[in-house]
Amino acid sequence: MKIITELGLKKSTDGRKYKFAIFECESCKTKVEKIRRDGLSAKFCSHKCYAEKREKRGAYKRKIIISKYYYIYSPEHPNAIGTKKLYIAEHRLVMENHIGRFLTKNEVVHHKDENTLNNSIENLQIMTPSEHVKLHKTNSKREINGKFKI
């Protein structure tokens, strides 16, 4: 907000002395008396003014990343995940669009180059969960102590 007039020291409602000033709200042009330091940092004269002028936003983002995977906002999808069932993994959507049907719970979409953010159809492959585990275990080697590398 912009200072119009300095009022000097005045007692506030709690009995302490503060420097007061009259400010003009830049959004609604209302003149307001405030403690000087509070008015300098304020952007609006009141919560009501802020609520009217703030930028409205949607409730959900269209695309998010969860655990290194892209998820798309799609509440109408029957296999959507989350507490409110709003998001579906992008790689599953790409594969469903390619084959023309919904994937079942027994179908896993594997990323061939193991880059989970690369969801081009050339990089995706449908597998059963057991095939998927076998594929990843054949590529893993044991360390000297006998444990598998992660």
C-alpha cells in the first residue's frame, strides 16, 4: 500500500505507542489508518479486498509427479488413484489409448529405457507383474556381501 500521510506516534488498542500512517489501497483506492510498519508490508486494505482481487486458481493441477512418475488429473477414469480418485499414471493412459481399452490390474506398463518420465509409446511395453519382476531381477547383480544392488 502507498503512504499518504504520516500521523506520528499514537496509542494502539493494546495501549502501546506506534507510528501510524494513512495508507491508500492500490486495488480499491480506500484510505486506511494503520500502524506504519504493517501498512508498508500490506498489499491490500482488508481481507475482503484481497478476496475480491486475488487470482483464482483451480482445485487440482493437470499434471503432477508422484514417486518419479507423471500423473494426469482424470477423475472420470475408472482406475484413478488417490484418496479422492483423481489421478491416473500417464504411462498407463498412453498405453490404454494405444491398445484401445482399459488396462487390468494384472497388467504392468514397463519403461524400456527405465526413464519413468519418458512416456512415448515406443518406450512402453505391457507385461504381467511376474514378467516385470523377472526382467528387473535379471539386470541386477549381487554385491560382495551377497545382497542385491538397488
